[in-house]
Amino acid sequence: MNTPWSSLPETHHLLLPDIDGLHENQIICLKEAATSLIECYRLLEKAGINIVGEILKGQGTFYEMDHYPKDDVYDNETHAQYYYHAHRNLEEEHGHFHTFLRAKGYGREIPPAPGFLKTEPWPEGGEALCHFVGVSMDRWGYPIGLFATNRWVTDQTWYSAETSISLLDKFRVEHAHPNLVVNLWITQLLKLFKPHIEHLLYHRDQVIESWRQMFQGRDVLEDRELEVTGYFPIDSKLWANQVLKL
């Protein structure tokens, strides 16, 4: 997909962030992330390797739905987590990352969003986890899109967009498994695209609420007819260079 996509396009458009509307502090943070991301690409390209290749290296046959690496990537200090897999028949997408923060990384106990039917159990207490976005990757190992999902897709604890955004800066993977540069890359990618992620999450909540109104009595968060709520195509190098020119 080459344009922003919404699961409810007639009522909930998904618009790109206004780069001219960013505040000075936001610009400073984005510039730091842009510089770091470009350096990650330089190091990977200098070695002739790419992000997806490093995630799949030594993992055997690549099977749909399996997590890569096998036990996910998890930082025991920050409690950020991610994995890579594939399950969608999209010609331009090789697979995608899912990004999370576990409860131990919140710094405080956070109640889930109220008012949902919860016909399926959610992770709670110390097992709670917040999902941020998926990151679509092409076959050459570069990111091509960001997307937000319904709860059932990742079996997450359901937090409001506002709560999820408040946790986003805590996503940091800082160790060397499976590859230090890849971990730094995904950390900086979420920082660089924070304005896009904010839009995706607020739009996600709007879609969920509209779906709930349309199908009253149905557990919208478990509805298999609603998987992806919104999608942004991205060009990470282009966005990084645009940010550095601000």
C-alpha cells in the first residue's frame, strides 16, 4: 500500500503528521533518532547485511506464524520486547515486527481500558503487556509501513491510545542479541516515527469505538473481521533526512 489506509475510510481518515506542526522538543528528539537510525543503516550496509537477514540468521526454515528469533527479543532491564513473523499475503511485505512493553517496564500499575466485554482473557498484573505498532518489512530488509491492530491479533492488554503513547518512550532494546545494531535500529525507528505512531493509535481507538457502535453486543476486541485498523506507508531514510533539515 502506497497511501495511508483506514479500516473505516468513509468515517475515519488517517492523515500523515504535519511536520511543520512539531514542537521544538519533539524536533530535537526526532533529530537524535534520525541521526542514530542513519548510522544503523550505515553499519549494516557496510557489512553487507540487513535487518531481516540478521533476525532470521541461524533460525532454520522460515515458517509462517512462527516467531523469530524463536523466543522473541526481550530486554530484561527495560522490559521491551519484539518479534518478527509473517502471515499476510501482501506482495510487497516479506513479514513484520510486533513491538511491546511488558508490565515490569511501566514503572507503575496501569489499569486496562474499561468498558469492553472481555470474552477472552487479557494478560493482567505482572503478565500485562502493551502493544505499540507493527512494522512491515520488504524482502530487502527495509521498513515499508507501520500499522495498528485489534487486541486479538497480539493478545495484548488493551490500553487506550493515550496510555500507550505515554509508554512509548520506554521502548528500548539495548543488548546484543540477536544483533546490537538491529536492536538499536528498532528502538530508534519507534522514536523517529513517534508522530505517526500517535496518529495510528488515536485512529485505532476511533475505529474500535465506531465498530462497537455498529455491532453492539459483539466483543469488538475479539472480532476477527477487524484485524488492522490503520496503516502508514513509510520511507525511513527519507523521513530521517526530512527531520534533519528542520
